[in-house]
Amino acid sequence: MRIGLLTEGGYPYVSGDARLWCDRLVRGLEQHEFDIYALSRSEHQEDEGWVPLPPQVDRVITAPLWAAEDDGVVYGRRARRRFAESYGELAAALCEGGVAEGPGAGSGKGSGKDPGGSAEAPGVEADRFASALYGLAELARDEGGLVGALRSETAVRALERACRAPGARQTAREARVPDLLTVAAHLERALRPLSLDWYEDDGLGAVDLCHAAAGGAAALPGLLAQHFCGVPLLVTEYGVRLRTHYLADTDSSPAVRALLAAFHGRLAAETYRRAAVVTPGNTHARRWQERCGADREKLRTVYPGMDAGHFAEVGESAECVDPDTLVWVGRVEPAKDLISLLHAFAEIRKEEPKTRLRIVGAPSGAEGEAYLGHCKALAAQLFPDEAEGLHAVGDNPVSFEEIGGPEVPTLADAYASGAVTVLSSVVEGFPISLVEAMFCARATVSTDVGAVVEVIGGTGLVVPPRNPKALAEACVTLLRDPERRERLGAAARARALELFTVEQNITAFHGIYLEIVSRTPVRRVVLDGTGEPLPFAAPAEAHVPGRWTERSTRVVARGGAGWVAGPPVRATPPFAATEGAPG
């Protein structure tokens, strides 16, 4: 079958989110054909290019989500009226009634662990939002785009009327002009996929199934493909975008937070309502989806697939370089709470003076760089007599390293260098570093956030977040008990090999693909020479890979389309279709 894989800031870009997961899925399902529809997140991401793609990727179509030039479309009176009505309905749906809430939705703060508050959007408001969304999409399809209209004064005035209307929520009524401008700009960016030309019979209408690799913007083209072409939609979320919005938006005014939370909540609810199947990556994500209105009958938990082969040698030997060493691995950023880990390590050193701590990972952006500097300064303050040479492994109790250095050339070497792997996060989705440690048969000490307890499943110690004392006590317990470390490590490896491998992930999605297509009505009728329909003319499993088949590259550019052989051709203007089969 032909799968339309929908991504936002992800595959096939080199620095894309969930890049490894998508690449493993596509390569593992070589009996299917894939069309990749990718929304890029920045110009830098586009400049970095794509990862090498397997032959089952037939074409890649990209569009920038980070920029959109005014398309120059000038609406006539009737089109302006259609826009005002649909956008006004959308704004009204955001201002009135209940909205899916998460932790700290009103304050912008949350524990990052469990969803809370009101979950299901009232039926009337949900239908109102959906009607407005598809009304805008139909207008964009008929008139050629929405960019100018979404940036117009008409849009801001519609928001203002909705916020001042009787029945609007208190937080919406408090919105001032700067708040309205901020919300309008955010909605314009979020609704850019509505202006794309992907929703024709030679685009997403030609696929058998749309698979959105995330919610939010990635799923929006799938909603429109279903609306216009009847293509079934599968949505996979390893980190729920609505939760990410709640945790990230901490600086905006209450009115802005409330209106944007309403938009993302309504979009999530509509996505779950229209999807044939929703596959959360863990129970933590599943609880969020249920709170946002997802039907339990549609939910299938599918754990991320990871390559256990990279860690096989370390896991099978179960030996560590230094039994007195703790190891932390991950991206250096505030959410990882290395500050608490360093304070905990100071307590550990009082009980076990020979213990070392290796912090292995690179900073994430400018914020990560600043946080890394702060952590190094704190380590120097906590261990003043041993601060010299803090950047290297030696006589110092704390070291800051990156993968690829002389001491830790690979990830497996990082986990092999210590007896216990530690995770100290205050916010976490699916803890990949814990699974890697489990593949390496390492005992773990983790904070109880996100899907940690679900992943560990009793094979490691779990403590409350932001509690250095509890973290220190758990680490000391394992450092003093090598037999227990070995038992926990062996159990952790067995659990990881059973639940978190690439093979189980690919098998699960292959079955889900076939299930969805098997219950989807035939949308395209193939006729024979006499005009009679040909049943089963395009079976779902028609693609049989082999070297005897000749591949071609379909090139679409402004002005025409055709089948040609040769290298990929790529166009770069914003929202211009770009296709190819890069190798």
C-alpha cells in the first residue's frame, strides 16, 4: 500500500524530531511505498538537508512552516464574507464554553506528569470548531490561499468580537490589543498547512493511508486529506503536543495562554475524533489523549522501537569499567534537573567518598549552553578542592563529557563506564536514555516523571522529582549492593528486549496499517478497456520490491508534472511543492 507519512520538524531532515523512529519504520516496512510530506521548522533545518532515504520512499514533498510569503491572493466580496464567517466561528469556539485543560493550563506551569482538569470539549463547541476549520480549508482550496486573510485586520477584529461577546470566558474577555495580535499571529502560523496544494488526487489523495508522526501541525494535512479525499488517518504521538504547549508557554499573558490552549485543545480533540486509530507511545501519553477526548476504542499503545544491536556487547557482558561510578546520559537542558543531581551527588560523596559522576551529553541550544555553564560552576562550588580540570575524567569526582570523546567514543561505552545510570528529570516524555541503559543491563535510579515507571516496570529504583536526598539514598543503596544491581540490570535488559525493539514497533504498525485499510471503503475505481470496473485492480499489497523493477522519480514543479528518470529536483520558494527520491 502507499503510505503518506506526515511530519513536522522531523523526518527526513537530518536534525528532525523522531528522525530515527521514522527512518526505522520506513526501512522496516519495505513491502509498502511511502510518500513523505514534511513541514520544516526552520531555514537552518532545511539547509542541513535530508538523511539518506531507502528505495521504498517514492517521493518527498516539503513546505516551510517557519515562513510564508503573502500569496498575493485578493479576495472578492463573497470570499471575504466566507472568510469572516469561518474565522469568526473559529474564534467564537475558542472563547466560549469549556476547553481541554492540562496541568497548569491557566498558569503556564505543570508537573509534567499527569493531565488534569476538564478534558472533553463540549459537543457544540467541538462541532463549531471543526466546521470553521474545514470552512477555512475549503476557502483556501477555492481561492488559492489564506496567508493574507489570516494576517488581515479582519482576523484581529473577529478575535476581538469573540472575546467581547456575551458568554465568552473571563480570561478571553481580559484580552487586550497586544494579546489579540499575538493570538492572531500564532493562529496564522498554525493554520499555514490549510494553504498547501497537497490535497488533490495526485497528492495526498493518491495514498491509501495518512500516518501523522505527531499531533498538531503534522496531523492537520491528514485531517484535510480525509475531509477532501476520504483518506483514513493514523496518528502516532510519543509526546502529546498539547502537553508540550502547556509546559512551554510560561511567559504569555493569561488571556493569550487561555486562547492558545483552547485552539490546541480543540485541534487535538478533532484529530482524535477523525483518526481511524491513535497510537500513543506510552500510557502517560494515552492518559493525555483520553483527557482530550480520544475514544478508548481507537487507542493502541505502541512503544518506540530502538536498535538493541548497538548495546548488545555491553548488555551481554554486563561488566562495568568502574563499579563506583554513576552515569547520566542525555541532552543538557533545565528540564533534566542536573542541579538536583549535583546536590544529590554531594550527599552521595559523604556516604561513599570513592564515587564518581559522569555527565555525558551535549547542550541543547543557547539555553542548554547557559545551563551547562551553570552546572559546571555549581560542581566547582560543591567540590572546591577538586575543581581543577573539571572538564575531563581524572581525579575529579564530576566530569562533563560528550559522545565521541576519547573516554566515551560511543553511547554503549558511556553506559558501560558506570555501575548505575541516573535520570533526574522534572519533565520527561518517553525516557530513551533509560531504555538504552536497560539494553546495557544497567541498574537505574530515576525520578517519577512521564513514562518512567511504565518503562522501568520494577527493574529499577524510582524517587520523587526535585528531591536530591531521595535520589542520593537510592544511588547509595545500589552502590553498596552489587548483587542487587546485577539482578535489576538483567531484568531490565530482558524487559527492554521484549517491549522496546525496532522489530516489535514495525510489526505493530504493519498490522495496524492492514487493519485500517481493510475496513476503508474503496475510493478509486479502476476501469477496464470497456469502461467496466475492475475489482482488486490496486490491492493494498501490490508493491513487491526487487531489483528487476525500474524506479523513476516524479518531479512536480510550478508549470507541470511528469515521470522522469534521474536525480531529484528540489524547489525552495515558501510553500512550493518539492519532490524527489534522494538517495
